[in-house]
Amino acid sequence: MNPKNYKDFYEDVAKEAEVHKDLVSDFISFFYSKVRYNLSTLSNPKINLPGLGTFKIRKGKLKNAIKRNKDILGNIEKRTYKGYAKHLPVINKLKEMEDILNKVNQNIKEKKEFKNENK
């Protein structure tokens, strides 16, 4: 089996949609940049992409990332200007991770309640 590169499909899609190949390229780049942004910002615990599936945040990996960032936060010297500048992004990322962990836990709780109601 020889896998094809995604760029090989641009011409076929462009012919089928009757548009220029560059337009297809720009559209795909834009779409996947938005997908990457939504996955990396931790805005939602699940992201549904039609035709590709649903991407979920893994609770265990999220807990490990929170622990790792707390360790990093403990090792940064906050008294110096340079240390304080490194300290702020870690705190912001840690807050985002804890917020999404709360959302994940809330979703799990709601699923359990729904399951118990419908027995």
C-alpha cells in the first residue's frame, strides 16, 4: 500500500469543485489551522469534525500535564524579572488546563446522572 500525500488530492478536489488548485490549498490550510488552534487552546473537551470524527481530551494525560506544569512552576524563580516573565505563561496555561479538567469532570458526572435516570 502506497499512502498518498494530502497535496496529491488538491487537483482532484479542484476539478470536482471547479475551482483553482490554490483555492483548495488555501481552504484546507485555513481549516486545519482552525482545527489545530481549537485543539491547542483547550476551549472544549470535545471537538467534532465531520468526516474525521470526534477528538476528546484525555483525562489522564490532562492530569499528568497539570502535574508537570505545577512542578515547572515550583522550579521557576519568581523573584527575578526573568523568572517572573517565565512564571506568567505557565500560570495561564495551568489555569486553562484546570478549567478544562473541571469541564471534563462535569461531563462525566452528567453522563453518569443521565445513565442512572434511564435505568
